[in-house]
Amino acid sequence: MPAVAEPVTRQRAERLEARTTRENKELCVRAAEIEGRTLSDFVVSSAVEAAKRSIRETEFMALTARDRTAFVTSLLNAAPSPNARLRKAAERHQQTIG
């Protein structure tokens, strides 16, 4: 299924340039034709998707590491035992809910 091209609402003021082999260019041209897009549109949108994926994976790994650290820190620095007020609330909850 061809990808939907990004609406041309923003002015394109920046350029990207890349040198590649003939084989790579022919491959990209073929893929762009299959999707009914220009070579430039295909290359830019593919690069943007790859960049987003790379950033997303890096952020996920960073969150995972941060979450792991927070979890271990919480275990090592456990909160104090429940006070009388919290125990009484738990008893009321148990009686009400069952």
C-alpha cells in the first residue's frame, strides 16, 4: 500500500544531499516508483521515518534504564511501616469491600 505523502503545508527551505552507488540509487528509484512518489519524497520520508525510529528506540532504552533505577531505589529505600491511621483505613476498606 503506498504511503500517503506529507501535505505540503510547510515551506521546504533546507536541502539534504547524499552520494551513493548507482545500485542504491536504482533501488530507491524503483521503490519510489512502486509507491508513486518522487525520489526526493521517498528518500526524505524514509530518512525521517528511520530517524524517528532511532530516536524512539533510544528514548525507550533511556526510559527503561531510568525506570529500572527508580524501581531498585524504591525497593532499597522502602517506605516505613504503615502507621495506625493507614492500618485503620485498610481495616475499613477490608470490611467495606470484603
